[in-house]
Amino acid sequence: MTTAALSLAACGTEAGGNATPSEPPFDPPAEGELIGQGTVLQKENLPAKLCLGMIQESYPPSCSGPEIVGWDWASVEQSETASGVTWGSYAVQGTWDGTEFTLTQNPIPLSLYDPPADQPDPRLDGSNPGAGSEDELLAIQTEILDPTNGEVLISSITNGYVLLVVFHDDGTLQEYFDRQYGADMIAVQSALRPVG
């Protein structure tokens, strides 16, 4: 897997004459509460951030992510501190406004968290591959990945798709890529998912 970010300046017009956005509609606000599993990390007096993608395996670790509002290290267990950095792995529940994640429930250390059964993504079932060839998908992935931004947490070529894991998508990002590249070429997954 490749940690990457995504930036795309393609634009076009649908058959009905409706212009598509010039850039992908990343991380729209969520209507209800979301839940996710990841690392919360805070460096010195900077705001705590929620990291749902890859973590750099340094000591202390480093990662990128949006601010997590309402975080209090005194109220959570199983954190570690070194060289002015405090971090830990947690299940978090809260609201997403498109730029910040605000806690609404007490975080749970991942070692104590019993996640609900996950529904498998049918697009990743080997008996139901996507429409892309390896060469096509590599070309698409190369075209859309840009390491200067941070919207895509993980990107890989999986079962005939370019798999993109993003912080949150309400379906608009998937629809955008379907229009740009055709159906069954890109599979977008959200790291934060609706509660229940």
C-alpha cells in the first residue's frame, strides 16, 4: 500500500449539461455521528490530531490528520509520551464538519474496543473484480495521486480497482470518480463510518 494524497484538476460536463466539479469533493461534512479507529497524537502545545492513515514508525511516531476537538489526555488511558509528543490508539466517536472532528463520546483504547462486525465491501470480493486492467489502474493512480496534499489516507491497486481510503465520503467523491473514469474503476472507502 502507498500512503498518498490526492489532487485532481480535471473537469468536464455530464451528458445532461451539468458541469462536474473542477476538483474532487473531498471530506464533506457528515450529517450524523461517525466512528473511527486510529492514532491520536499531540506535539507539545499544538492541538491533538486524529490520524487514520499510515503512521511513520519513528520514536516518537509522527502522522498527519485533522484536529480532534475536545481531546483531554487526562481522561483517557493507554497513552505514551516521548520527546514532547503524546499519542495512543483509540476508537473515537463524534461529528465531522469537513475540517475538524469533535468528540461526542469518551474515547476507548483500541486494546479494549470490541468493534461491530464489519460488512465486507463486495468490490473487494475476488469473484467480483473491477473493470480495470493493471496498466489502466496504475495509470489512473499515477494521474490522481499528489503527495503535497493529505486527503487520501491509503491508495492501492486491489481486485481490479484503484482503492482509495479517505477520511470521510458521503458518496459524492465516489460519484465524481465514476464520472471521471467510469464505473468499477475506483473504489472509495471512508475511514470514518456512520454510527450504527
